[in-house]
Amino acid sequence: PPPLAIPPEVGASIKTRLQDAFNTVHTMSGIKPEQIRGYGGKQVDRYTSDVSEETMAEVGDMLNAVNRDVKQSILAASNKR
């Protein structure tokens, strides 16, 4: 599931409320499984706010690897279809 990023200037009580809601939205009445979506609109089973700084750093490193050249290569390949 995708992680939750909260800006550091958000107060602790609001962070806690957001994290609790984010972690339990899949159990809330009125929420259907198909309403829980991740990046790109893909259906996910739940969200989590329990992601370590280490994991986020690893994800950041992977995203940084997708530089302009990689993006241009992807676009060029898709144009050949």
C-alpha cells in the first residue's frame, strides 16, 4: 500500500488523527473496497502510515534513478507502438 506523507509543520494531534484514519479507512462503514485506490488509480486493500524513513529513502533513490534520459527513452519506446 502507498505510504502517507504528512508535512512536518502539521501538529502532532492532527498527525495522529490523520494516521489513525489512514490506517483504518478500509474498516470504516460506507467505504467499499473499490474506493481504496493507490497511485495511478490501482485498487489496494488498505493504506498504511507505518513506513520507516529508511524505506522512504530507498523509494526516493529509486525515483531519482528515473531521470530525464530514462523518461525520454520510455516515451520514445511508447511512440514506436
